[in-house]
Amino acid sequence: MLFLVRMDVNIPVDMPAEEAASIKATEKAYSQKLQQDGRWASIWRVVGEYANYSVFDVESNDELHELLSGLPLFPYMDIDVIPLAKHPSSIK
């Protein structure tokens, strides 16, 4: 199942810089592991924002929820999920 996910990150301004850096480093390692195993199919930064659009390829809604809620930055995110279906005009 494919999902388009927009993630907007809102780290509190009063969070110590060292704590924010640690969370970001853990987040990067977690996301790259999911990219390597193919479940996080692609990630695109939104220009001028601390946000991204990502495509996830997972087996179920529950798996996607588990992956997203496992993100170290999850408590600081606003997330929108759009389920995707193959378009009848697609050649791929």
C-alpha cells in the first residue's frame, strides 16, 4: 500500500540545542533504515519550510502508523496521510 505523507516539524523554541540535535540524529538514522529496506520509498523537502513529503510503501495502515509514531520527532510533528491508488493512465 502506498501513502503520501506530509510531515511538518515544530520543535519547541525552548528545547536545548543539544537535545534537538540528538533527536534529529536519531531521526535521520531511523528514516535511513526505513529507506534502505524500501518502506520509506522517497522523501522530498518542502522548499522554505521545515516539512517534507514522503511516500511510504507498507503492508497496512497499522504498519504506517507504527512507523510514523516511531519517529523520534513524532511528538513535534503535524502529519497528513493520503492513501494512494494506481492511476488508470499510469504507464508504470
